[in-house]
Amino acid sequence: MLWISLVDRVGSGLWASVSVLYFTYVTGLSVAQIGTVAAVAGAVGIAGPPLGGIVADRLPLTRALIALQLLRAFASFALLTTDDYALLLVFSAVGGFGDRAANVLTKLYATRVSGPDRVRYQALNRTVANAGWALGGLVAAAALALGTTAAYQWLLAGDALSFVIVALATARCGEPPSAARTVAASKTPAPAARPVGPWRDRTYLAYVATETVLFLDDAVFKVGLPLCIAHSDRAPHGLAPLLLVLNSVMVVALQVPLARFGATTAAARALLVPLSAFFALGGVAMALSTTGGTAAVTLSLTAAAIAFTVAEMLHATVSWELSVALAPNTAQGAYLGVHGLAQAAQRSVGPLTVTAAIATGPLGWTFFGATIALTCMFQHRLVRDRLTRPALSVPPVTVSEH
């Protein structure tokens, strides 16, 4: 699965770097049309995590993953066949749905296979994924030097081919054990009571709502830092890609070592305290970047990037562990699917939130960091009682799969 993650991210790195350019120069879409394509794909993608999680609790996980990877491949190959705006909307939406659903199912697979070592696996997976993303971006950058239509098309074809390779590799993976699935022919009696569903679990829904706020570091790197640099007359414009490289290098180098501090559920919850401090520091550094000369602004933006990257790594560890620990074993797919909504929702509200912080200046960025820091502490209190009580599900029933 780590090799699968690497190949997947290399393909994604190929396409993410050129998607806007492809729609501009190859299919001839306007800026408004490109924005609409991205918005529709994001909106449809929100449905991917919960639906994927429900399917994963009822069908073999590897088969569901293979189907989703082939769906992503179909969507990418289909983009190559047309420049019709309506069809591009449809194919992009299909790809967005497949991407978000596959992301949740891959996490569920890792959870079921790695067991108590899931935090270390998550750290290794993020390290591999970031390396793959960077490698795909480097290949895309080299191809863009050609600046031809064929170069854009080959990059998109490479993305589609990566999904085919991933589907074939997934077919070789063993099916992990699941407490949610039972075999109809089994003589083992069904559980007397069903676990509480995630949509009726108020604590988990509140936890997912706080997660949406904690994922805002993603919007800082994708929107906040680039916009601040682009609209500043004191920040070197070449700083933007360098800060993204810094982010990737730090994740590759530090994600695994930092994961050891959240190796248990209790330790992961405790990490919310230093996590709140790094979010607050990031907000203050962004506020300081609005004043001073070139050197001071560059230093402040770099400090902000470092703080938000550390926050990103700590939150990745905390989020992975708590999202699983708060879910009953017999409904992990459904619960993790709902948790996936947090990241999907952040992709919609994150750019607006970061833009508002930029518009309001130092006070806006200070408030931005403080709000996320306070949300960390609220989540720390929210999950405390739940983690000290028994799970909401009945004990898992061992069922033969043969």
C-alpha cells in the first residue's frame, strides 16, 4: 500500500501542476469556466467520503478500492477525449468523487491492517506521499518547459495511467479483517444491537466540525502564502514555490520522528496542546509579515510556513488516531467517511477564510491563528470523556470469511 501511495501521488503531482494550464491552453476554457469546473468537482467530491465509507462496511474493501481507482482512471482518460465544457464538468466531477472516496478507503485499509501501529503507518504514508507529490511536480515542471499541447496531454495521460497501475497493485493486496462485514452463510448470530451511526453521534459530528477548522493549514499553503507574496511589494515572488518546497521537505524529514509523540490515543490527544501553540504562532508570524522591509517580511513568511508545517504534521498524527479511536469497530467505514467531510468542506471554506484574513491585515491573521488554537483546546476537551468510556458499539463478532 505504501508503493500504491507513492505511484498515486506521483500521478497526482503530474496533473495538479498543470490542470489550470491544460484547461486554458488545450481545451480553451475561460477563467470563469475553469473556476466552475474546480468548484463542481470539489462539491461533488464532498459526497465521496461518506458514500465510500458506507460501501466499505458492506463490501470487500480491496474490490471497492479497485473500482474507485478505475473510476478515477476513466475520468482522467475521458478528459483527454473532449474540449466540450459540459463533458469536462461531468468528467471532472466524477474524478473528484473518486478521489475523495478512494482517500477514505485507503485510510480505512491502513487502519484495519496496521492495527496498533496505525500512527507509525500514517507517518510513513505521508512521507511517501509527499515524496511522490514532489517527484510528480518535478516531472511536470520539466515537461512544461516544452510548452506544447502534447506535453500537457501526456501529463494528464500519466495521471490516468497511475490510477490503472494502482488498481492492478491493489488487486494483489490481501483483504483486511473487518468487524463490520459478516458472511450470510455464517452460523454466527448477528449482534443484538447495531452501533450508533455517525449521523446520530453528536460527539463525533462535533469532532468533525472542529476538524474542518484544524485543516485550514492546507488553505494557508495553497492560497494564503501565495496571495500574500503576490500582493506584497516587499516579498520576493520567487519565495512562494520555495516555501512549498520547504513544506514538502519538512514533512518528508520529520513526519515519522514526530509521529512517535502520538503513538497512543492518549498521547495523540495530548498533542492538541502544542498543536494549538503552533497554530497561534503561525497566525502571529503571518500578521508580522504585513509590516517591515524585504528581509523582515521574508523572515516572517518563512517562520509562518515552518509553524504551519509543524502544525500540519502534528494534526495529521492527531487526526488519524482520534478519528479511528472515536469510531466503533463495527462501523469504521461509515465513521471515517463522515470524518472525510471535514477535509472536503475545508476545501470550500478554506480559501474564503484565508482571503478574509488577508483583507483584514495583521488583526485578521492574529484572529485566524487564535481561532484555530482555541478550536484545538475545545477538541481536547470534547473528546476527553468519550475516550475514557467504552465504545458505542457492541463487541465485534469474529466471523469466518471462508
